[in-house]
Amino acid sequence: MSILVPSPASALRSTRIFSENFESLADLLKPFESPSEKGGDGTDWTNLAPAGWTIINETPEGGPVEFHGWTFMDRHGWAETPDDQQRSTFTYGDGVVAVADADEYYDMTNPGYQVFNSTLLSPEIDIAGQAAGTLYLSFDSSWRPEGEQEAVLT
């Protein structure tokens, strides 16, 4: 995720004022724990957010811990979870990616109408001195809603 400010000299150049690629979590990744999760190489996931980031998780307990709200995963290990479900087509992440995969959470638990509800908050970003309408948020994502799922970015 990056927040950019265009350079006054050119709209084609910009200055990055914030960036996060989640690679700081690489040494914290651990093996999959749930019996539903296969593949991986032992450096697969963590539920610990990077410094300054916050996870607010109101998802009911019961699904695989690897998919209980926002977690962070090795992109290849995430793609190798059962049935791939086109996860392998997300090729933008280099190593560790932030994941909120309600489908994988529900596949194991079949919780009925329980709601997967998890929020990932970035650290506070100082935008003082930036002119209105000049900030741009950029991030890579793979959003495949199912049923009445929705995502909100604020």
C-alpha cells in the first residue's frame, strides 16, 4: 500500500509519503496449524500485524485460525490452501500479503449466518501540508466477493 503526492513539476512523478509491503513480518511466519490447511513450507502465516497497524476482529471463533480475520501470509502458501480458488492468479505480492479470506474461513466451519467482520487499520499517516485533492492511495488487491459480502475502504 502506498500514498503518493504528485510532484509539482509533473503529474507523472510523485513522492511517496507512506508505504507498506508487509515484508517486515517474514521472520514471524509459522506453519499452518489447522487440519484444513495443506501445502505451505512452514513459513506460511501470522496473525501479528506490523508495528503501528491494528487488527479489529469481530469474527466468531471456530474457523481455521489462519483465516480468523485479517492475517498475513506467504503469497504462495495462501494460494496452496485447498482448492486454490484462483488465489494463485494474484501475482502482485512478492512475499508476505495481508489476507482477509472469509471464504476459506467459512469452508471449514460452515457457520451459517455468522458474520466475518474484521478491520485492518494502518498507522496514522501525517498528511499535514498536503493540498486537498492531491493524495493518491495505491494498493494491489484480489477481491472476489461471494454472496452479500462487501468491503469498505475509508
